[in-house]
Amino acid sequence: MFGFLVVWSVAALFVFGPSSHKENGEQGEPDGLPDSESSSDSDRRWPSVPDVSVTTVAVDIPLLNDTMAPPSKVKFSFPKFVGQPAKFPIPTAPTCGIRKAKSAKEVVYMTVDDGPSQSGRLNLLNAMDQLNNRTNKKAAYVTFIESGYNFCDLDSNSILILKCNSTAYDTALQLVVWTIKAGHMIAAHSDSHFYDANAGICNYVTMPLVTKVEDKYAKCGNDTWSDMVRGALRIDDALANETLWETDADRAAHKRAVSTLWSYARLPCTNAWRLPGESSETGLFKEVTDRDARLLTADKLFGGKLECKPDTKPWLSMGWDAEWQLDAKATYDAQKEKCKVAQYIVNHFDNKGKAGPREDHVVLLTHDYFFADEAKASIFRDVVAELQMLGYTIGTLDQYPLKQ
């Protein structure tokens, strides 16, 4: 089998080098920025495959088949990430008129679900690379919460019936490796996302019953917490190839990535927190038919002892305080959108009723595929820059304070 998928981005143009393997919102909040996802809000539009065309070009490259060496033994020759110059200048002073941080102890966590998206991840990596190459400015890093289905196919439903293709595997692996080497954090977000395409919602009860499981993962089970394990395993297995990590810095980044992948998770469509000494959920009303299944999944993860999970320590469920939604096809006024989102985030430092347990820590949720062009990714970048210039610290979820 031959073929390889190469993504052409508006911001940057890159071609993978030859490889021997292929594979509930509060009233009064700004439009598009619900305070938190209720069950119905979160299921209204499942965050998965982008509603935008991805321009691709095919390049004939040998793909792994059953007669070739396993992925962990195949030498990869992916190119190094090379950031692209900023098309949209990075602001050098705050422009939104928002209150400054009371101290650097006010921390914002930029978290991005459902990656690695072929339409959005490269744009975000470029945007953050531009930001982090400023002189005399502290670097900022993002938490990417990754889904196993992206290693299967562009059509997210393919994972349910195991109709996967190798090109998607290699593209996803390339993007995750670049993400890790850039210093960003990864966490787990399931394998299938429990998405019922017929109903247009996530369903933790019905979807595990119809999801096929590969033989190699069969012993892990087919319940929802097993799906979470499979998703992390799929990524962990892909990253296990030592040829991906050439330097001591690379190997340290890989070690951290595997640790955070198995330590932090976010449940699909579910704002649930399970931290040491703390447990809460937002938006899961009694009318939600799979409410108990969602909560049980969070509890099982926190319990830590799961079949195929490489350790027995608690798997922390991380919810969110604020959500940023974008239309991948729309055009936005960059200044207006930046200031709206930055103000929305800052408002949560004074919101005693926010979902997260730490008053001085605000977790923002958005989705990888929203950032389908350089302009949108630049807004993401500039939100971070605005907050930094106002004195807020940008953190990753492994820095979120836990009760001792």
C-alpha cells in the first residue's frame, strides 16, 4: 500500500519527508462563549472533524503493512518543525483595556481538545512558535488534549468500525511529535469520543456497545473507561519509537508527554473534575440519559486501577471554567475577538461560581479544528500575548495546584 497525506496550510507549507512507515452558558455572556458546556450544549455540536475543507496533496511513500516491522522498530525520517514568519504582527502592548493581573499567581490554562487536527494543529504550533520566539518574553505553552481517532482517519467515525488508514496515522504522529518537542503538554481525551452520528450527540451508554475494538486492545475491555485507556494507548504506542527522539531534550520531552498523558484526562462532552480531595461536575442535569455513565467514567479514571493502564495512580479528570467557540469557516475581526475572549477569561477570576476549584486559576477550553487558518490561530496567539502583557501567567494543566 502506498500513499501519504500532506497538509497545506494557509500559514505554512510543509511536506513530510520520506518515511519507511505510513500509517451551559450563563445569560449575558458574549456570543459564542458559553460559561460552560451543559450536557445539551456540549452535545449540540460534537467537536471532532473540522467543518472545513482540508487541501491535501498525495505523495507516494511506502506504508507499513502486516509483513513489515512493527512501528516501534521502524525508523522515521520526519522533518523537523520549522516555524513560519508571522503574517499578522504580534501586538507589543495591551490593547483591550482589561484589568491587569493582581499578581502572577493568577494563571490561565489554554487547553485545546480533539487533536491533533490536520486542519488546525499546524496553525496553532506556528502561532505559538512565533510568540515564543519573541525576545525578552517568557515562553507560553498550551495543553493539547488528544483523541485516538485522529490516528485512524479524517472521518472520525472510522474508529468505530476500524476502517483506518495509514496516512492519517503518520500525519497525526508527525503533529503530536512536533507538539511535544515544542514544549507543549498532552493529555488524554478518549479513543472514539462516544459520538453517536445518528443522534448528533455523545452517548456513554450506547456507543461502547457498537464500537469495534482491535484484537491487540481487546483485553482492555469495551466500556467507556476502557475507551479512554485505548485512546491513550494508541498515542503512547505511536510515540514509543525511539527514532523519533534524537536528543536528550527530545527524550526528556517524550518522557514528560507519556507521564502527563496517563496523569491527566478530559472526558468528552463532560465538564467533570476529579482531583485529590475534590469532585464536581457542571451541566450534567438529571435529564441527561447517560449522566450516571459519565460520572462513573470519571470515578473509574480517578480510581487508577484500569486494565491496560500502565500504572495504578489516579487519572485526574480536568474540566474547564470557560469555553471559546469559533466557526472554522467564518472570518473574524481579530481585535474584537481577541478582546472579547481575553475579557471573558479575566472575568472568571472574579466569578465565585466557576466550575474549577481554584479561584486564581482559569481553564479555557477550545478545540483544535477551530483554528483552520493562520488568521484564527493568530487570534489565539494574541489572546495569550494580551494576557501575558497584563501580568497573567500562562500554565499547562500539570501545573494546576492540587490538594496535598
